[in-house]
Amino acid sequence: MKRRAWIGAGVALAAAAGGAGLALRHNRRSGDDGASALWGMGFEQPDGGHLNMASLRGHPVLVNFWATWCPPCITEMPLLDQFQRDQRAAGWRVVGLAIDSAAPVREYLARRPMSFAIGLAGAEGIALTRSLGNAHGSLPFTVMFDRRALLVERKLGPVESADLQRWAAKLG
């Protein structure tokens, strides 16, 4: 009888450990760990200011990871700018986190100013995209958070007008 109890306890312990492992793997894959970390971060801005992500809590937030050397990133920037202007009154905040150094970002913004906040994530931003569910660290990569700061959408590749309309309606 003792042997059966030990075997039963061992099976139960193995099942619990397996379930915990699956939950942890799911959380990593879904970007929950990265999302929590993101809200504690701050980024230098090209104009010399500081972007504190925690200050955006309570708003729906679209975070776009981009670089000046990424043609699809540059193509989608005007669309993101228009989205910020159209949706700001509804509480939306758009943030562009540049996977780039300050000089090329400043040069780009001098030619094409944006109405949304730009932060300099540098090369470390690639690791942040991975923690948010971008397994390959490719650009552009966009994530959307609801007013409770929960990650609710992610897209690898350029956003399209239909994506933005759907997301705005979802959190409207």
C-alpha cells in the first residue's frame, strides 16, 4: 500500500510540474513577461527628452518597433502618424521605438516629423520584441495594449489601415 501511495504522489508531482512548465512556456510565448517589463521602461527620445512607458498606462497604446534602415518600417510611418492624429481624442497613444541609433532617427524625423512619441530602443530593442512574442526579432513589429496595459494584439510586418481600424474598433 505504501508503494502505491508513493507512486501516486510521484505521478501527481510530475503532472503539477509539467502543468507549471507549460504555463510558463505559454506566458513567455504570449509576451506576458515582456509586456510587464515594458511598462517599467523608459527610453531616451531623439529630441533629448525621456519617454516613460508607465505614463501611458490607462490608454490604449500601440507600440511600433521600427528602424530607419527598414523600408517597410518607413512605409508604414505615415499611416501610424495619421492613426495617432485620428485617434488621440479617443485616448489612443502611439509609440515608435527605434531599433536604431539617435543620429539617423533625428535625420529621418527632421525630414518627416511624427505626431507620436519616438523612443530610442537601440539594438536592445530586438530582445524586447522577442519578449513580446516576435520570435525572430524581425521588423516592423507592432503590439497593442488595452487600457489595463494588457497585450491584446501583435503583428509582424507592416500594419495596414484595416489592422488599425479593427484595433481601434476593438478597444473603442
